[in-house]
Amino acid sequence: MSRARSALPAIALVILAAAIAPAPAAAALEPNIYIAPDYWRANLSGDGQTRGGNSNERFDFNDTLGLESSSTVRALESFIRFDRTSVVFGYAHGSYRGTNRLKSDLVYAGRTFVAGATVRSHLDYDHVKLLYGRPFLQGRLITAALRAGFYEYRMGSEVNQSGVGEPDVDIHTTLPVFGAAMTINPTPAIRIHGEIIGMKLDRGGTNSSVRDAYTSVDYLLFQGVAIRAGYRFSAIDAKEQGKAKFDLKEHGTFLGLALSF
């Protein structure tokens, strides 16, 4: 009886310690495979120059070339999760067209378009990213991760006028990027996610600066399928020495689906 009484304080201490000890954090409700295609209503702005950048070689994509200020861009966000790490893949393709009457002479890739002429312009704009992610905070409601990987952009533009020709300029490069992402799961039916990456690089006559970010909200319709809406921003400053310099920004809302497994 005395032994039982002497054990009671120890048992009570163990029970009290178990009651007040923090419970291990449960993993956030992230799927193993996530595929999210969407349509991004992107607003385009920016300027550029070709060759040496003389005054008549500089232009505004909207005001000079007449490119449409917004277009529907096809985009994709996806990842595959391996325990505590993930591989992230993203892609976006935009195509902008326009027509404009020039207010002053324009020299584009060595071809001269005279003031008063009507030019037709076209810009294809692709972004591809491949990232490695690893969380530094992982809980039941919130997960935050570092991002590192590669970002490739390609800008292909052309200006056309009957009798003058159709000169085109293509700039593309691949550069390393770093950033972070955060996911919040306030309920099993809602997923709030944000990501930001960027880098500036000067390499072999090519100067590149990339800033890319988006935030989205997924609402689960039924198991494995969600509707997804958000806002995306992208800014790329690209220069290839002696060829061209493009400074472009895209931003706007997007809407799509998210499939998870």
C-alpha cells in the first residue's frame, strides 16, 4: 500500500507532462501530385530596343508597335512531392498581336519603317521554370518552403510592313533562380498558396533580371478536383549585347482547375 502511494506522485507527474507537452505538428494537407492548368488574363507593358539602341531603334511595345495590352495566356503550375521535398514545374505561353501607324521613323533589327506607315507586330512570350523545394516550416495549417532551380524565358518578336519585310528578333536564356513559397490550409476544402522567385544575372554579354510571383486560392469541388483562382505577376529585363533589349511586364488574374492525387 505504501509503495502504491509512493508511486502516485510519479504517475501524476507523467500524466501532467503528457498533458502539457506540445503535440507533434501534423503535416499539411498537401497532395503528392498536383496539376493546375489555368487561363491567365495577362496585361502586357514594356519597352525595348534593337541593335545599338539609337533613338530610332527604341520603341514601346504598346504605343509604338501597337501590341494589344492584354491577352489570354495558357499557363500551368504543377509539382510532385517526395516526403519532405518537391519538384515544381511551371509554364506559360503568351501571344500578343497588334497594328499601329508609326508617328516617327522606326529602325527594327536593321530595317527602316518610315513615319506614317502602318506596321503589324507579333510577340510570342514563353516562361518555363523547374524548381526544387524543401520546407523549413511544416505544420497542420501552414507549410513554408525554399525554392531553387532554373527559369527559362523566350521572347520572339517581329514587325511587318508590305514592301519592307518582316524582321524578327529572338531573345532567350536560362538562369538560376531562388525564392520561397507558402501554403495555408484553413480548412480541408481551401488551399491558399503563394510563391515568389527571382534572380539577376550578367553572363557573357547577356544581362537578365527575372521577378515572378503568384498567389492562388483553391476550393475543393470534390475529391481530387478544385477550382482555382489567383493573381500572377512577371517582370523580365533581358538584354543580348548588340542584338536587342526587352523590358517586359505581365500581370493579371487567372482562373483554372487543380487536380491532385
